[in-house]
Amino acid sequence: MNAFPVKCSCHSVSKTFIQKETQFVHVLEDINLQVRENEFLVLLGPGQSGKSTLLRIIAGLEKPTSGNVKLNGKVIEGPGPDRSMVFQTYSLFPWRNVQANVGMGLRFKGMPTEERRRISQKYINLVGLNGFESSYPHQLSGGMKQRVGLARAYANSPEVLLLDEPFGQLDAQTRYLMEQEVLRIWETEKRTVIFVTNNIDEALYLGDRIVIMEGKLPGKIKTIQENPLPRPREHNSKPFLELRKTIFQMTKLTL
């Protein structure tokens, strides 16, 4: 690990939610993790394993009960422009077209209109939505909506991109196409990416490393699996299937 610059790190992170004043839900326990510069890191685990909560803590949307998360050596105290998040739901403004949705973060920063349009157009082109700048969310497919979300996240020029099961609502074919797209974009515009999924194939196809979470609360890291498979990866190749079997035996997730 020492050979790789560390971008983000979790130090003894635990999280407990309080419900009805007297009920406590322990969601994360003693998470220690280092994320490398420009790495594509995948958090893999079933539902209720704390992986999305960990992502929200890194985003600054939740505070840890104990421990801390550091970005570039500084403790994360809340949301910041150095991180962008793409959610599973299509968090677009329905009254704004594609161009306006992609440039919304830049608008909030007070960027002049022409510069905002120039940057937005760059990322609209990057995600393959050129020609749809004037379309509204209700006119787009699920995959296209997530492309808008990716373009918006990249347009804000974050150092770390956080993706919380972004393709979970898509059909299998569209999901695979979006996996290919997100890798193409990552290889074009290298950023540190932390990607949450409960799908073993998706984790293997995308990740440089796979953080495997325990299958129950409180969420703990069971193991971290290096992914030695060269890119581009083939789902039906023998090394892919062998590693898939190994991870399945550790997680019992659905194949």
C-alpha cells in the first residue's frame, strides 16, 4: 500500500443511529480503509451491511459516531466541492433540461453563464448525450438520466466521485452498458472513485480493489480483494469466473 499515494482514509469509523431515543442501531464498527489516488474502489456487500452509510460519511452527509475520515490528510467535517455523489435514484431537477441539470452545481458556485455552458457541454459530450441538451428528465430513459447525473458530478471537478448503487434501477442490458460507460469516462477523466454495489459481477468488472463487507449489522470489513484481472475484462473468461466463484463463497451474494 505504501507505494500508492493515499487520497482518502477511514480511521476506526463507527456509526450508531438513535431511534425513538432509547433504541440504538449499530450500522458500522471500526472501519479502517485507505483509498488510493485515482483508484476505482468498490464497496461490495448485501443490503443492510453499512456500505451506503460509509459512503455518506465519506461524502460528509453523515457524521461518524466515532473515528474520522480524512481527504488529503484533512478530517472531513461535512460536504464539500472536492466530493461529488451519484445516487441510485435519479436526483435531477424535473423542470430543468439536461444542460441546466449538468451545470447546476456550477451555477450554485456563481460561475458565469458562458463558462458554465462550456464546461457542461464538455461533460454532456463525454457521457454521450450531445443532442439531448434541451431534453427534460421525463423525456429520458433511466440510463440517460444516470448519464446526466454522472456528467453533473464530473462537471463540478471533484477529487473523489462517490457512486451509491447508481445502476440498481436499470435493466440488465442497460446496466452493463452503463458499467462500460462509467469505466470509459473514468479512464478518460481519472478521478478517485468509490462505488457501492451488491452485485459481484459489477464489482469484478469495475474495481481495482473490492472491499467486501460483512453480511450483517454492524457493518465491518470482511476482507479487501485485489483485482488482478487486466482491462478490458470479459465476464465469461476463466480468470473472471474463478475470482467470481471465490468472492461468491465469501459473500453468498446472488450471482
